[in-house]
Amino acid sequence: MPYIHPWRALRSTDVLDPIEMNTDFVPAAEKYGGRLNQHDFSQTVRSSLVLASQGYYIPRHVSVSVDPGWRHVLNDFPDAAPANRFRLQNDSSWQVVTSMTLTFNTGVSVLWIMGWLNYCSQTWNTSPFLDRMEPYLWHGLVYLTASKATATRAADVQFAIRVDGAIVDVTRTGAQGEDFLRFAAARPESPVGPGPAPIMEDWAHSMGPPLYPVRMTAAVPVQSGEHTVEIVARRTEKLDRIMARRAEDFINVLSRRLFVLEVPTIPQAGTASSVADVTTYEPEDVFSAASIAANRLNVVRAAYNDVQPGAVARGGFNHFHLPAALIHAGQTSIIPGSDQTSNDVYPGYNTSTVAGAKTNTVGWWPVEDGAGTNLRVLGPGGGAFDTTTRNSFIIVIGNLHVRAIRHILSTDESHNHFGAVAIGYRRSTAVDTIVGESEAHVNSFNPDQLSTVADRNIEADISVFWTLEVSGSLGYNIDYFQLYITQGDADSTATPSATEIVWLRGNLIVLQLRP
């Protein structure tokens, strides 16, 4: 029964007053009409509650899978026009990345948005700034080799999440807003001519590496109505660029994913209201056992003994009554005592070949700490994720600190050394699956700019992201999720030991949500 306490006790000597008589049952009847809340139910009600579809949240996602076309083969560079790529125009305006748009209606909600993509600055296999005697100027240095010119040229690309036409500023890659210029104070002498002049400088405002993954996330409150969420991108310009971009200089967006979890903040009414239909006393009404019991009190009692969904107020249950929104939440991390390396060779896009050893083998190697601990997340209770008997929505988020991608047999420095990180899982059928669309590719983008030495460390945070909607049985459970790593080299056909990838620490999160 609800917390409604009678303000009097009817006694045999009381004068019957219709107003006082009505207060004995009308408040309870009115409360039943859609006003029951968390104070009116015991925690034991959890076992009898039936959770409505999309009662907690509504997940939405879209994805595109793109093979970058890069292999461990001499002169096998990223494809200029791989299938399903998005080519970014060089006009400095925000452009919607193809297929990265979600449009839907909501109530008053918060949108948890996560976007992920892998981009490629298509400058391999060309030297556009060296022909026609057009050197590329980089902070006052003119590079005279194609390798250094292309390797040090920044991608100059920004990405962001846009909601209803407005950029979500916290998702914008880079530290700058719309204005790409800053001016130092005027000085008495100008380095380019007589008289005072402001000195224009470039500053951090965009992504620099030619090949890199990007993950953006935000929580955006919205009002009722239709909303559009999209991933957008644009090229930016730096002040030290002395010529227009050539046709060979463009950005491809490769594999990409957009995920939106709508979480209502004001619950929507999902059922028709329920009422305990009683009649109030009026002056001169006959008072009898039938009128007070059968026609009024018994009606209220019967309603409370069989509470219908419409009797509960919106938001009437809290976490004490409702089952957990998460089926399982798992997280693990590794912090090796020293750098870990592997020179296993990239087996090709969307290929689930797991290397048999950490060195000199073709395939993916599980990310580990060097002491036998893999970057792996198990299912509930250390068991498997149930993907055969229950529907769910699984979110996998990972980060790996890649220290370097380097040549180990010579002092060769080249942006043609690349590595890849991917999400994988072990089926209950003992089959390993590497998720191709989760592959995050990165190249060795930090060569020494003044001397011929081995590649410098890149100290890169490589992010991966994947979602899996389980609707019906997959035909197997998933024992665990984990990260895998591999590398390649387009400079030679040398053995796998010619190039290695170096990592230090990592983190992996797996969320299994109710459907």
C-alpha cells in the first residue's frame, strides 16, 4: 500500500459528514490513477517487472568498412580510391562524411555520441612538391627528397561531431576554433621588407599524421523533436604553405562508425492510465455496508491488489526496483614493465589470421604485457558473453599506446612503415575473429628532419571502437574480446624482422547492454 496515512479513525459516535467520509478513500483512489511512485513499492517487485522495449535507452549505429589496400609488399602503398572511401574536398568547409548520418525523433533526452574513423592523407607514391622545382617549405626547411617531403607534410584535417547543424566543440580535433591565424605584435623591422609588420604563425589546429585513427565522443542534451547527428570533416591551411594544394594531395576517410545512445531524461508515457473508479458521497446519500465497502473501499482494495502499468507515474521506479541496464561491464588494462615489440606481418584486411609467435610470423599478435597477461575482457563472472540465448548490444572501446614503428635492420627512416591495431574475439567454437572494420592503421610519421637516422618514436594513442548488435542467436557465445596488433613495410620485400611495432600500455572496455 502507498504511504497515505488516514488522518482520523471512524468511530461509532461520529457524525457522518460526506466530506470527511470521502477523505477516507478518495486520496487512495486518486493516487492509483497514475501517481504511484518509488515510495509505494517494495524492492521485491523487481522479480515481477516486465521491462518494455527501449525502456532504458535506444541504441543506433551505422558503419562503413574500407580496405586501405596496404600490404607488406614492395611499393604497395595505400590505395588512392578504395571502395567505399570518402574523399574530402580541399575547400576548408565542413563536409558530411558519407554514410555517417543518423536522423531520428526523441523526447527530452541525452545523446551519448561516439564517432570513429581512420583517415589517410593520400601522398604516398608521389612527390608533388619536388617536380617543377617547387620545394615544400616546412618551418623554414626545404626538403630535397620525396621521402622527407611527404613524410613531414601534415595532413591538415579536422573532424567533429555535428548535432542539428551545430558543431559539438569538444569533439573537434585540434586546439583551435574557426580562425586559423594568429598575429604577433608589430615589430620595428620586418623580416620580409622595410617597415613594421605583423608576423603570422601557424599553431595547433588539426590532425597531422598522414595515416591515423580518430575517436570522438560527447554527451549532448536535446529536447523533444527530430534530430540529426553526423560526422563532419574539413581540410585546414597553415600559413607556411607557399602554394595551392596539388591534385595529388587529398584525404580519404576509410573505415568509420557512428554510434548514438539515446537516454531519456523525462520518461515518456508508454501505457494508458489506470483508475480506481469510485463515487464520492454527496449530502443525503444513504450510508450502508454496501455503499462504503462494495462500491468504494473494495474497489480501491482490488485495484491495489492487481496494480496495472498505467497506475505508475512516469519515472515511478528507481534503481532499487528496476533490473540493471547493463548485462555486463568489463574493463582491463596492461602496463608492461618495458616496451613490448612484435614484427609479425599484416595478413591483409579483414583476415583473421592469428600469428603463431611474437616474431617473424604472418598474422595478428594478441596485445600483451610481456608477462603472460593479454589485453582481454572476459564475460560475466569470468565466463563467456551470452550471444546465443539473449539479445544485447555490445560496445567495445580500446586504446593502445604505440611508441614506435621502426626499421630494425638499418637506419632507414620512412613513412612507409605502418602498423595496425584491431578488435578481435574468441568464439565458443574456438575460432578467433579479427574485426576488419575495427582495424586502426597508423604509419611512422615522425622521421628525423635534419639527419638520416632511424625513425623517431611517434608516442601515438591508437583508438579502436566497435559495436555489435545481437538480435537472435549468433550461433555461438563469445569467450572474450581482446586487442591484436601487427605491422608492415612498403619499402622492401624483406623478411618480417625488418620492421617492428613497439607498444607500452593499453586499455580495453566492453559494455553489454540490454537490447
